Amino acid sequence: MRRVREATQFVLYTAAYQSCSQPWAW
């Protein structure tokens, strides 16, 4: 199940990066 955890962290990191690069998307 470690792969699932890594995938989850990757998704969260990607979402945070997009939200920072696109503040208007909030």
C-alpha cells in the first residue's frame, strides 16, 4: 500500500503547486 501513499502525496503536491501558480483558481 506504500505506492498508494506515494501517489496521494504526489497528487497533494501537484494540487498545492497549481494553486500557488494560479491563485485565481481558488
